[in-house]
Amino acid sequence: AQSVTQLDSQVPVFEEAPVELRCNYSSSVSVYLFWYVQYPNQGLQLLLKYLSGSTLVKGINGFEAEFNKSQTSFHLRKPSVHISDTAEYFCAVTPADRGSTLGRLYFGRGTQLTVWP
Amino acid sequence: NAGVTQTPKFRVLKTGQSMTLLCAQDMNHEYMYWYRQDPGMGLRLIHYSVGEGTTAKGEVPDGYNVSRLKKQNFLLGLESAAPSQTSVYFCASRVGHSGANVLTFGAGSRLTVL
């Protein structure tokens, strides 16, 4: 079975500061990893994903994430945040084996990022 | 714009009432999902469908039923609503079953059960 732990439920930061949102996962098989963002009163949209290859993945709005297989982590980073980055961020995992779980996505509980002026 | 449309966006029910949430997608996606989102709980899968005429249970299926009579529509039903079903419901779809394919989400349906 797969599970995702987002270590911080809330992360407050000031504008232009760097930020890291932490995500750890548990799985007995190879996985694909995702970060989704949810702006207030909206649905989720994809920020970035890791399928294979380079462990550093770049996404939209200046975000990037690094896959660390030995530490089973997929932390999300941005060097300088804006007020418009205020949102809830979800880490998600799914088995890379297409035969298992039919590609179901398992979500973490979310991290609320609040950027203050 | 192409995407996933959920109706209604808001609904208030009394305990014991029934209702149906409709999800429609125009991307010809095979797979469709219903999630519920509760504070501090993330998204939990209620039911999903791998194609027209098929449905399957997710993590929290109790109290819900679903139907996929047409490929583009996925309905979520509450036969007898309970306050514990107060939540925001999200529908999502993807083109195929590979986990590499990205989910496309609707904007959500906020349900309150009094």
C-alpha cells in the first residue's frame, strides 16, 4: 500500500522568502510523484510531477521538487514566494506499476502555505 | 473550455434527504473519480470508474452510490444524507489508467447536511 505524509500542515512565510514544503511517502514499489495546488475556492491543478529521469523537477510558477529515493521524499521548493502563492499544496503518489491499483492517486493531508506581505 | 464540470456548486440538505452530484467531462477520458475533501484530511477517494458502465469502491464508499451510464458523466448519489457527509466533493478524470497520466479536477461541490 502507498501512503503520503506532509510534515507541515501550515507554513507561514513572508513575501520574497524561500519556502520548502515537505513530503515523504511510503511504498513497496516504484512510484510516480505529484504536487498539486489548490487556490481558494478552486479545484486542484497540477504543479509538477516526477515520473523518471532527473530527480530535480521543475513546475509552473517557479516551483521545483527533488525526488530522493533513499529518503523517500519529494520536497517542494521555491526560492522566492509571492503573495499569489498562498494556497493549499498536496503531495500525491501512485504506483508506477500499471497493473496495480489501476493508477489510483494517494494524497497527503495538504500544507497550507500563507505568504504575508 | 474543455474540462470537468460539477453541478451543483453548493447545496444544503437536511438529514435523511437524498441528492445527486453530477460530473461531466468533455475530454473523452476513460477514468473518472469522486473524492471528498475535509479539513486536515486531504482528499479521500469515494468511488471511481474505469469506463462506461463500470464502477468500483474507493477508500470511503459507505453512504454513497455512483453510476456511469455515459462515458462523459459520473454521478455521485447520497440516498440518505448524514451530517458526516458535509464536505467538499471533487470529481476528476484521466485519459487512461497509467499513473503517469495527470488527473483533471472539477471546481468542487460544497455540500452541507444539517
